[in-house]
Amino acid sequence: MAVITISRGSYSHGREVAEKVCARLGYHCVSREIILKASEHFNTPEIELTRAVHDAPSILERFTYGKERYVAYFREALLHHLIEDNVIYHGLSGQFFVKGVSHALRVRIIADIKDRLALEMQHGGGGSEADNLKLLIKDDEQRRRWSHYLYGIDTRDPSLYDLVIHVGRVSTDDAVEIVADAVSKSCFQTTAESQKAMELLFKAAQVQAALVKDIPSAKVEVENGEIVVSDMGGFMADDKKLTARIEEIVDEKRDLKVKVRLRSR
């Protein structure tokens, strides 16, 4: 089977598409639950996690690594869900965290701003049309700046996704058909190799979540079957001790042996 990440702006019908695909395929649908799980597991306020994976970082956060800690917690909680098959995640950031996993179908749902504004006016908190339009534009810009700061990429870049669907050009039901058909293709079916790739990403996320409080500048990635820890701010003082701690974390998490490598920058 597969996992699906659905990226969408507010009021772009992404939630509706995700829930209908789940009902059709019998998948498990998650979104805000990831924030709640991370909040509970790491004893972190839900509002702080929500802001961390949505709002662009302030000048202060860029120097204090405040946002990185919350993003690390969110990443670990998300991959904890995605490590199981038959899951759809709709919301912020999902497409960033499944890089290199062939059974992950990454979808972007977009809609015309006038249609989004109509839904904002219908379901939002009131206000004038001009005020609601400003809120939509600000929300989109925050998401764009967030991804650019953390990853150097733009959420609007179509190369991040396997599918980009314009709801309005097609109906939500058409979008459901397109996603369901795409995920049934052989290239998105789970293999032993792709499952191992997901396991490695999850382990890397666990390592970063465990290190981020003491080494906030650490960047933990998967490269060629290894977990690679890069020091972005000169916090690593004792390489042997740190390597031992990372390997201890890795060995505690699932029955998958991997190598750990440190890389200073």
C-alpha cells in the first residue's frame, strides 16, 4: 500500500479531498492529531507547535533556534504515523519529511483565491472581504517564508509534489478520483526497500528530537543508508561521546541497524 501527504492552503478543499480519499480507500486520515501527539509526547504547548510549523521565524528565533525544537518534535510525531501504511496526512509540512520514500504520494491541492475567499467569508471569523483577503495572503506568505527559511525551497514549487491538482478546474470528487488512481500505481506501492527508507527517516527524526534541546543547531539527515548529524553552530564538543549517545538512541528505536556519521560544517 502507500502513504499520501496532501499540502494545501487554507480553504483550498484539501481537507475535503483527504477525507474523501480516506473513505474511498479505507486509509487512516491524520492532520491536527500530529500536533496533539507531539504536544503530549514532548510536554510542549500545542499553540507553540502550531506556530512553529506554520509561521515564519522571527529575527529572535533565527538566533535562538526556538522554532527548530518544535519542528523536530512535529517531524518525529508525523513520521511515527507515516511509518505505518495506509495513511493520509493533510496539512503543513508533510511533503518535506518523506523525501526518498517511493511509496509516499505527495499531493498539492490549489484553488483560485476568489473561491478561497468565498469560503473564508462563509466559515471564517467574520470581517470585511478586504480583511479576509489580507488574512489569506498573509497565511500563504507565512507558509512560503517558513519553508524557505528551514529548507531553502518554496512550497509553491511543483517539483516538490507528484501531483498538483487545481480544485475549481476540476471538482473535489474529480480530485479524489485522480489521487485514488495515482496511489494505486505500482510505483507507489510499498516495498522492503521503501519501507526501510521510511524507517531510516523516522530514526533520524527521533535522533533530532532527542538532541535538539542540547544541540539546537544539529541537522539530522539520511544519506546513503546512514544517519548523518551535521553541526550547524559549533555545539559538538565531544564527538565520541556524542556518537555513542546517538547510536544509543538509534538502537533503542525499532530493529533496524544503521550507521551514524558526524559532519561538521
